Amino acid sequence: MADNSKIGKSIPRTPMQAAFTLNDVEAHYERTVDYDEINDRTPSHMKRFIDGLKMSSIKDGAKVLNVFCRSGKGEEYYSKHRKNLEFSSMDVSRRLLKEAKKRLEAAGVKAKLFHYTSERLPFRDGSFDNAISYETLEHVPEPGKLILEFSRVLKKGGELVLSTPNTSWDWIHSLVAVLGIHHPEGPHRMVPRKEIIAMLHEAGFTIIREKTVILMPVGPKSLIAASEVIENLIGEHLRRYLCLRRYFVGIKV
């Protein structure tokens, strides 16, 4: 029988806790049956996987953890660009896990799927080379606990790549949902940049890269291309105030 004595121990409670539960988040994604249909029309959705892979150091044969894998598009994309990846993929929604299972089996991607029910992850210490998590922290009641768990299950020198929306865009997310441009965010608390940095440091990560991107998430291709040029011109300092998505790349020390 496997020894699970090292799983999920000694995780202190973080001071900031959102006013929703994981059951609330699951209920939202269970209802959002057009999740993929809407995101397929939103270029910024796929960009999280493209940018994330560019920023990562994932090598062929790596063992990769993905928390909030949704319908498995990240695994599918990564496996087209790296060989023999082994994924452990988690999501809060059983419906999305079923979609991920179909997608990844059809694509021949090696992945074990797990239902995410707690910030405590069901893996041994040092199980993974890399961890990825896109647009997740804002949907987790206690993100500090999850970041501590990322550190625990990564090998020494292992890499975490995560993204999360800029807090200044919260009202825009609400507006586009009302207008029907995009699906609602559901239960969430946008996590401030300084709080994320503090949690990463507390969990023993050295932040080796931070980048804020996406000035124009939707619109004609020509407008999106022009906005990317502007992003590069204004530099990271201004992008932290103006752009949609923040990325953090951390190494477990």
C-alpha cells in the first residue's frame, strides 16, 4: 500500500480567504456548457498556453502537473511541442474532466485526471518537474495554500508557471459577461500582484520572470496585432497597470 504520510501536511492557513467555496466554483463550470465554444472565439484564451510554453523550461519526458486543466487544451498544445510528457491534470468540474478525457485520449496525450476538491493536492512530495496553472488562483478560496502545495509537490529546482487576471480588469470581466461577449467569471477574487509575489516567496519560490500581457483580448486580427506592438513599446511597468493577464515563473529553491 502506498505511504501517503507526506501528502498535504503542515500547510498553514493563509490570512486572505475568499467568500466562496470550491463547490460554488464547480457549480459555475458545470452550468457553463458553452465554455469551449465561447473561448474558441476569444484569441486571448489560447494565448495562455502559447505564452506559458514560451516562458517555461518544460523538457521532453517531463512530469507536469496542471491544476484547473479545464477541457485539456493546454495538455494537447504542450504535447504537440514536447515529446513524452506525463501529465497529472486536475479540475474542479467533473463535466470539464470528461471533456478533457475525450480530448486527450483522441490526441494520444498521456494524462491522469483528478477531481480538484481541495487545495491539498493528492501527490507525494517532489513528484513533478513542472507545474502549470492558468487563470486559477482567482477561483481558489485559499490561493496561498495552493501555492504552498505547488512547492511541496515540485522537485527541488522544479518550475511553476502560473497566470492570473490583472485586478484592474475585474470590472471589464463583469461588463463583457453582461453584454454576452464572454462567459461570466463565476465565483472569484482577483488576487493582487503584491499578494501573489508574497505567497510565492513564502512558499520557497524564486521568481525568475514576470510578464503582463494582452492589451486587447478581442477584436479584429489587425487590431490585436497592433495592440501587441503597443504592448512591446510601453514596457512592463505600464503593462502592469493596463494589460489583462499576469504571468509568474518561479523556481523552487
